[in-house]
Amino acid sequence: MYSLLLTIIYLAFISLGLPDSLVGAGWPVMHQDLGVPQSFAGILTMIIAIGTIFSSLASERMTRRFGAGLVTAVSVGLTATALFGFSFASEFWMLCLWAIPYGLGAGAVDAALNNYVALHYAARHMNWLHSFWGVGASISPLIMSHALTSGMGWPGAYNVVGIIQVILTVVLVLTLPLWGKVNTLTPSGAHLTEVDASPGSSEASASRTAHLPLKQVIRIPGVLLVLLAFFAYCALENTSILWATTYLAGDRGVNPATAAAFASFFLLGITGGRFLAGFFADRIGDRTLIRGGFLLVGLGGLMLLLPMETHAVALAGLALAGLGSAPIYPAIIHSTPANFGRRHSHAIIGIQMAAAYLGSTLMPPLFGALSSWVGLWLFPIFILLLAAMGLVFSERLNRLVDAR
């Protein structure tokens, strides 16, 4: 039962990653078919991001009322509906309309699954969980490529991914009884409240506690620190994904094809690094993974910054930054029950998801504006500053938790 539910959660995270890169993969063709400028992709992704922020903030209330399994099933079903809507859209405003349930479904399932795994499974599973997200995000461009070359067109890719989401929704509905039968994991080093530490404490009992308003959650000591650290990491990750190729080709003079190949190593480093981190995450702990990850990203940023004639050091630095990025996201999520108690974990994880989407939505465009004014040479400095910010705030949180 434990392993069966974990397998279903892994599949759910693959499905969560599938839509994330589908818009970007198909947009060069989509914007031509719809007769809109290429820049309109930013409008679409902004609507999706706003939806994910709202549903992440509402996830705790919904999960307390309906349970993680039902929220996940409904959210995946909502995403499937939005994907089918995309496939039938003939005007840009239709895409904008369907982008609303697209974002709402993604944010709710993200927060619900992350909290469930943080409560019920060991750190290695959290790393592998997010590695499976990378698998989904890597598959969808291949689906789009096949659809475009086989004559199905971009609507066909959305239909294929939508069908996958529908199948997963059916599986999730059929396995709803399993979600309440997995024992709650007590994180090592957890600082439990009286409610958390009581005999028979479980997700079910935690779900019966009162909903925590956003204003009250923010006031919990350390929450603002973890939000800032999470914001910094997600800003770092998405800025690197979006601008690494442009920096290497535009500022360092790397051949565009080579730059694109090595920029993909950043994503491969994240996906592969999370898989590898799962094998030793339980032994070294979340704090070491977060600290070591930010330090590796910093080292990669320094290698990018070095004014050397050979490009090998800069390219290796980008790959190293991806490897360092790998364990940070899952470790921050997994450490939430240990840092704040199981009773508060879902509310805080929901807000962390919102902070993540804010960082990934706002900071890449900010770097784009700064680089057009100052120059692309700012890229490694920007990454270093975000890594330093994440490290400082996460270490301050550790000291606060230890003192408490």
C-alpha cells in the first residue's frame, strides 16, 4: 500500500511537469496560427502563474476539508479540461480563458502533493518526486515535436497530454481510499507542538485543526525567512533556464548551438541531481542539501564570471549550477514539517508555492530589463546574488529553529 500510493504520487508529479513546458515548446507555431505577436506568450504564462498562486494559497483550506487525494484528483482533472480547451482554441482570448483552470489545477496539486510527501515519506522520496517532475517537463517537448512533424499540429499535442491527465485522474479517483492509510512520518529533528506530538497524531487529525489565515501564518517565526529563501531559489532556477543560452552566445561568444546544448545541461543537472540526491538525502539531511546546493550554485556562478579565453570553464560552471540547484527545492519543502510542525506544514507549504511562482514569474523578466540596460555580463552576478540571498536566509532560519 505504501509503495503503491508512492508510485501513484510519482506519476502525478510526472503529469504535473507535462504541461509546464508544453506552451514554450509549441509557441513558435501557435502564435503564428493564432495571428498574435510572439511576445503574447508572456501574457499567457502570467495568467497561468496568477492561477497557481491563488490555488496554492487556497490549497491548505481545500485539503483540510476534502483531503489530499481528492484535491489532487480534482486538480489533475481540472488541468486535463484546460488542456483539451487549449486544443480547441482558435483565438488567443480562448487560450487566456483556458489558462485560468490550467493554473488553478497546477497550483493546488503542487502544494497538496508536496505537503503529503513531506508528512508521510522520507527525504529521498521528495528528491525523487521532483526528479519525476523533470521527467514530465522533458517529455512534453518531445510530444509537441512529434505532433508538429506528424501532421497533428499543436492541438494534437495538447490532446495527447490531456488524455494522459484524464487517465491519471481516473487512477487517482480509484485509489482515493489509500490516501488515509499511510502512517504519518515524524521528521528527524522536528519541533512538534502539543497537537503534533499527541498519540495517534496523523494527517487526518491535523486536518481537523482550524484553518490558519495567511496573516497569521506569515507571523509564525521563521516563515518569512523560508519564503525569501524559496523565492530566491526559484528566481535563480527560472532565470538560468530562460537566459543561460542568451548569455553564453551573446556575451561569451559561444556558438549558439553549443550554448543551447550546455544550457540544457542545467536542466539535466537538476533532474539527474535530484535522482542522485535521493540515495543519500536521509543520511545527510535537508539542511546540508540546502547549504551545499546554494554553495555549488555559487561556485558555478563564479566559474561563469571568470574572464578566461576558453569557454570550457563557463560551460562547466553552468552544469555545476544545475547540479547544485537539484536538491534545494525538495529539501526546503521536506524540512517544513521539521521546522514548523506538522500542524502548520500545509499552510506554510502553500505559501511557499506562491512565493516560488512569484520568484519564477517576476525575476526572469526583471533580469531581461536589467540586461538590456546594463548588459548580459550581469547574468552570473545576478545568479550569485540570488544564491547568496537563499543561503543567508536559509541559514538564519536554521539558527532560529535551533534556538527555539
